[in-house]
Amino acid sequence: MTDDELIWRIAGGSGDGIDSTSQNFAKALMRSGLNVFTHRHYPSRIRGGHTYVEIRASDKPVKSRGDNYNFLLALGDSFARNPQEEAYYGNEEIKPLSENLDELREGGVIVYDAGLLDTDEIENFDERVEENDWHVYDLDLRGLAKEHGREVMRNTAGVGATAALLDMDLQYIEELMEDAMSGDVLEANLQILEEAYESVKNDYDHTHDLRAPTGDHDEEQVLVSGSHGISYGALDEGCRFIAGYPMTPWTDVFTIMTQHLPDMGGISEQVEDEIAAASLAIGASHAGAKAMSGSSGGGFALMSEPLGLAEMTETPIVLVESMRAGGSTGMPTKPEQGDLEHVLYTSQGDSNRVVFAPGDPAECYEQTRKAFEIAYNYQIPSIVLYDQKLSGGHQTIPEAVFDEEPNPDLGSIVTEQDLEEAAHEAGRFKRYMYDAEGDREGVSPRSLPGQKGGNYLASGNEHNEVGHISEDPTNRVLQMERRMAKLDSIREELDETTDHQPVYGPEDADYGILSFGSTKGVVEEAVDILNEEGHSVKAMNVSDIMPFAKADVTEFLEGVDEALVVEMNATAQFRRHIQGQLGRFGEKLYSLLKYDGNPFEPSEVVSGFQTHLEGNADVSDYNVRIESATGD
């Protein structure tokens, strides 16, 4: 990474305001004209435990967390109890400092709260500082906070110290505080901020060269996560009903939707489990609302049954699946892409669904809108698949991304006039008419409850054209073929109207990197580095998982000698999906896998690519693994 970027990490205890403090600091950096990308790390506990948030800021585009970091603000953990020796691992109290040293770059800056942290408890701290040329500033942040307010305000003191050490203007930070607070709380925080700033400016010798970069945006930016992108996409597409049960990390979407829906005339319903949530959304859609539900991991497993019901009754619905590290409960606050096959194949029989896997917040917005459009036009479940990294990480994107027209259209709905004019027997609306359009599209327009002449039976059993249960072999084949034909029609539409698989890098490159979902940004940065080093590499992040973007991926693979498939799971699920869909290219596809609970960094993709080219399969020096090609 370049020296003209700041990667600031704030570490402390869960529940100590690390997340809110970092969000405000990230917004201040954005308002100062910088591009920002955040990465959130937190333990799977209700409260307490070591947590950190990383903010990368540069005047250049930033698409990933970057490699390591260069500024650490280590706050004390007020919830560090460690009541049982070895109940977790290590000393809880000193983790905000001790746990973060391995990834701090040479020459980096450390600010730690001397009011709570004692470096004597950290093994070889002074030796490591000297070896790595770190610049250490010990400040009694807790004491300063208690003097003017409350102990928890030490976060504000830490931000003030950061601003002083980086030569930042306090203006943007103060404006954000004034937006978020008022009264005595605001006054106390402003006093602490300014006193910490002045104290560091006047009382400390600055031994480091790191300064905050400066920049200027060409157009208005917003700082949003993938969860914001999905939620805003759903709202703009006319979604007015959501049902769910809280489960990390899907809860972020559920929360954002719940905050906005009541003001838009919509409904958010928290229910007893995920079976009820998806079923309730199906009922809302059947009645004529645009509806969605979602979950993560085991919660989505419970949706297997209603997912099949939606497919069989041809009821439009959008489900969100936010992946986390499994199996079972696994590591619920850590990112992984291990639910890909689960989402593709869960539910009964030869069921069909559409799956999009956006790679950044802007794609989350656009592809969620497309998921609703497809679901309601083709009467088929659509799933938006993403993960904890994209859910909780924030990124600056142009505000204009969200400046699109709303779409309240419910898709393939008949009118009462249609019902009068259609070739139905009186009182027998053929809701599931074979080849209704005569063009093999597979869609038989539906009616809504209350429409004159539009009543029909909706059953999870196989049924005939008017909805009666039927086991007639001919009817079975015709209904199956009609439902399955939808995927071909959807693929044709996607090929004509969208570009969900753009190629990044030189079109005529010798080598390729394939990925899906949230690894998009880190792969693109790795491609830039590799081409600067003299390699010839391009990348494709695949969003159209089902129906699969066969033509795009085939053209990409035919143009390269070999391709590295980068994914966050242990069993190469995405590579297996590519080979299964295309039926060839096995001799060209190598895998770079990571499943330690942390997202890829650009240097890991670069090292994996170089290691493969050099023919050395030993990459045990870091937490990734290469799998060789298997042949067709």
C-alpha cells in the first residue's frame, strides 16, 4: 500500500462506544474530502471482549481494508472482567493494545490510554517498539475524560489526540458531534476533544512523519454499508413489508428497514422464528405487497420450507442471506462465504430460485432492486446473498447511486378486464396456465385477492391450471417445464439488460482471477498491484450466481491461460459451482481459500497468485490455502 493513506485502528472493549466513535471519525474523514473504507472486528458476545474498527482513508479510491495499518488508538476495556483464568484467551484488560501489535506497520504510531493500560504487562513491548520503529504516545485519556465528563468519554479524548498527531482540522469532528449530541453531553465532549488536541499539540514531541492525507471529492459522497445498499434498494423498489427474526449479521438490514418502513406506510414485523418470518412475507406478497425477509446461517436453514412453498405457489418474494462463518453457530460475527451451496440447493425437489451476490454497497442497491423486479415479473423467489464483511463495513460511494426512480409495479398481475377477456371458463381462472404467453417464458399472470373472477387455489402440492391438487403425469410434466423455463427467460433478460460481471483490468490479460460477493474490491486492488509488477492479470467478480452468467464467465476463461478462484470458504464452493455450470475449464481453475474468520487482504491475493505462478504450493506462512486444478 502507498504512504499517502491513513489506516486508523481504534481498539477497545465491546460496549465502550468503539463502533459509534469510529463511524463519526470515518464521516469526518469523508467530509474532509477523502475516500473511506471501514472494517469491523468484534467478538461473538452480547457485551464485552476485545473489538476494533479499522478506517482506511485516501484521496485515491479505496476498495478494501488494505494491508495492515499504520495508526493504533488503544483504549482500555471497561468490561474486561476475565473472571476465570483461561476462560477466553489471554489477558482481557490489555488486549486493546497487545492484540493489535502484529499487524501494525513498521514506523507506525501508537496512542494508548495510560489510565487503563500498562505496557509492563505486554511481553517484550519495548523491544518490539524499537525493532519496528513504532512511535508511542502514552496519554491518560481516562483521567482527562473523568475530569470534564465521564470515563466513557475517553473515546473523544482519543480522537482529539489522533487529530493533533495527524495535523487534522477539528472542524469536521466538531460538526458531527453537534449533529449527534446536545446540552451538557455535547459541551463536555467538545471540551475534552479540544483539551486533548491542545495537550498533544503543546506537550508532546512528535517523532513520527505520518499525517492525514488531504483530498477533494468531485461529487457528493455518502458513507454506507452493504446493508444500507440492500435496504435502500428494497425501499426504492417499493418494498413495504418485512418480517424477520434478529440474527447476526442479517439484523443490520432488518434494523434499517424497520427504522424507515413506518414512515413510508409499510410494516415491519418481528416474529418467533425464521419459518414464520418467510411465511408471513409470502402471505403479504400473495395479498399484493412487495415483501421481503431474510436471515443468516441456521436461520436461513429454517426458511428452506417456505422457500419451496414460494417457488411452488409462484409467489414473488425476496430473501436476504447474510453469510457468516459456520457450521452450526460457528463464528457468528466473522465473515465467510460458506453458505453458497446451501443457498443454491436448499429446499425440496427441483426447486428454482434466483441468486444475486453483489460485491459492494452500490451493487447491493442495484441488484436488490433487480431481485425485486425479477421476483415480481417472473413470480419466483429471489435471494440476495452477501456476508458479514459487506454487511458491517462502510464505504464512500457517490450519493447519485441512490438517485433513481421508484418502482411500485407489482409485475405480472392480471386486471379484471384481462380476466373477462382471457380464455378461461367462467369462474375458473387458470392461474397456472401452461405456456400462457406462448413464448415459453414460463410466467402465468396471477390475480390478487379481491379481484372479480380471479379466485384460485394456491397449494404447495403439485396442481393443475386452476390450482387443484393433481398427480396427473402429463400435468406434472407441463407444470414442471413451465416453472423451469423461467430461469432461461430470466437469463436472457439479464444478458440483455444488465452488466453484473464487468471485467476489471486489461481485456487481453494472460491470467484471470474469479471471485464473487464481497471479495470484489480486494481482488481489484490485487490486480492493480500485480499488473504494476509486470504480470498480465484481469479479474471478474460474478454476481449472477443463479441463473449463472455462463456466457460472461465462459468468454472470460477462454481468454486466459489460467484463473485463480478467490473465495472465503474451505471447500472451494464457488469453483465447484463454476465447473458444474460450465462443465469444463477444470484444468484452468486454481483456488485461493481463506476461512480463518478474517477477510482477504490485497497482499494475500497477490502472494497467492505469485506462489501459484512459481509452482510452490507451500503457503503455510499465512492463513490461506491453494488448491490445484483438478482437470475436467
